[in-house]
Amino acid sequence: MHSFLITLLECSVSMTVIGIIYMAVTPLLQNRFTAKGRYYAWLVIVIGFIVPFRFHLPVSIISVDTLFPTLGNTDPSHFNPLTATSFPGITATAFPWLSVAVGVWMTGVVVFVAWHMVRHRRLLRLIKRWNENSNDRQALRLLQQIKVELNVTRHVDLQICPAISGPMLVGLAHPVILLPSNRLSIQALRFILKHELIHLKRKDLGYKMLIFTAAALHWFNPFVYRMAREIAIQCELSCDEAVVMHSDMNNRQQYVETIINVVRNQSIGRSAFSTSFSDNKLSLKKRVYSIMDTRGKKWGFSLLIVISLAAVGTGVVLQLNSAQPETALPASSIQAAANEIVSNQEGSDPEGSALPSPVASPVPSSSPIKEDHPVNELKKEETGAVLREGVGDDVKSKSDSASMLPELRESKK
């Protein structure tokens, strides 16, 4: 799990850098590449967030140690809260940082998923309460006609829901196009149905599920929320581009008027698992400019290749090195170190000067030392050495005296 968290962090940093660069150059790319190509280029970045594993060379260009090197020293079995409180310097490396990091990350994932699921379920309950199947034969006939034009083979229901203020597509397994209860013109209805069927044909709901997965894994990264917002804009731009393809300026203008009317009346929030005909007023200006732009543009295969190479090459450029785990001290060693610190503190005066320690500690009479105790053995060895040294000195002095006797006798004569 330690290596997975390091890999996830490395993936989050590298893909964030790629996403920021791509977002910065998007205003320049929109003059050369289609909205559809720019939209699917984001898909490569999203997959890069979801699949965190990269190919690494033995030596990376940028090698960075992790911010929390103590993650390697995370054996909870060696963590002693009592000694951690009294002697924090001893057990700091034994604190279970990995368990804390994993717990925080998993808690964030659960909260993120639960919040979006509750929000989507609330929307579905609202729709189920107020929706009804459309009985408008003209609208149903128009839906089938557009399905044939777009070559859409999946079954899709058309329902009316007074609780919503704008058209939307919901249902990944059983798609349903929801229309508001207000009356729409045939031309506006044609634009709306074509727009939502393009979402269905391109499987944009599945794309949104991938974005949701990436945001759940990287909930701690603020960029993933900005990325989701940018992808939603590019999604609507690419749909608009497909709707007005091969259309004259008159049809483009009518389509813009339809979008403006829907945005003006829209008030209900969207779910992460649905698409809507109108995103919001903030992206309206971009959509109008894109719809009225009739210039020929490239699809963007080269853009996909460049971003794919950049995503794969992040493992060659950047690598976060996890700190090597240190061997945690056993409990006996920790206790011995604590006792040594206590004895050193007791043997020092208040001013910090060390007092001389006694040579030997007296042994209480109530606890006699056994004969085979290591202290007795040591004393016996020392006594024997002293005796042997004394006997050697006496023998040496006697031999010296004996050698000096002849000299003394001659001097007397």
C-alpha cells in the first residue's frame, strides 16, 4: 500500500502538470483543431489519472524524495504510546504514518462517492415522482427520424418531467431523454433531440463515469475539479459542433437562440451522471463563438499522440522515491534507551553540569549476591591478578638480594 500511495501521488503531480499546460494552450488550439479532437484529448489525461502506473528508467530526469519519509517506518507493532509521550525522539520513526495516510485517503474517497451518489439519487427520485412518457406522436416520430440519421441503434425513451427546467439525458444502462413541460417549437425540439442523441451515440455518460473515477481517486487534488469543469465545456462544444455541421448561418443562428432560451429558464442543478442541453451561462459565450465559427479545422490526431506520449513519458521524467524503511527498534531496546535517558537526567545538576557517578553501587544486604554471580567472578579475577602480581614482586626482590650477597661479602673483606 505504501508503494501504491507513492505511485498515486506521482501520477497526480505529473498529470496535473500536463493538464495545466494543455489548458493553457487550449485557446490557441481551438483555432486549428476541432472541438471533438480537443474533447477526446482530455480523455487521455483522465485515463492517465486513473491508471497510476508508469514505466521508469533506472535513472529519471527529476527524482524527488517523498514529503513524508517516515512513511517507511510504519510498523504499528512497535509503537508504544507511553514511551511516545515521554520520549518522542525515541519512537518518532515507529509512528504509523502509513496507516494514517491510508485512512485519510480512503475516507476522502468514501465521502466523495457518497456525496455524489446521494445527489444523483435525489435527482432520480425527483424525476421518478414527476416524469411521464411522452404521448406527442410528432415528437416521437422526430426522435426516430433523428436516430436513423445518426445511426443510433440503442433504445431510448422520451419522457416529460415538469420538475426540470432544461432537457437532459440520464441512464447509463437504460437511456432516457427528459424534456421540460413547456411547449417547444419543432425546430427547437429537433435541435434538442439531436444534441442529446449525439451524447448517447458518443457514450458521453461513460466518459463522465471515468471523470468521476479520476476525481474520486484524486479528491485531494484541486485540479481534478477544474479539469472536470473544462471537460464539461468541451463536451458541449463538441456536441454543438456536430449538431450544426454542414448547416448554413440561418440554422446556426436558430440553434444559438434555442440554447439561449433554455439557459434562461434553467435553474435545477445537474448530476455527475447526466448530460444537459445547456451547461450554464458561464460557457454560453464560448458556445456561441464555436457555433458561429465556420472555418475548416483538423480533427486533432496529432494532439492525441502528443498528449499520449507526454502521459506515458512522465515516468521517465519524474519519479518520487519512497524513503527506505528503517528497522524499527524492539521494545527491549526502546526501554533500555529510556532508562539510560532517565539515569543521565538524574545524574545532572539543575544547571546542567554532570555530577561524578559513584564507582560502584552498594548492594543491599537483603539481596545477597550469589557466588556464581558475574560480579563475584569479576572480583575473584581481580583479586587473583593482584595476588599474582604481589607474589611475582616478592620472588623478584629475593632473587635480587641473593645476587647481591657475594658483592657484600667481598666489600667486607
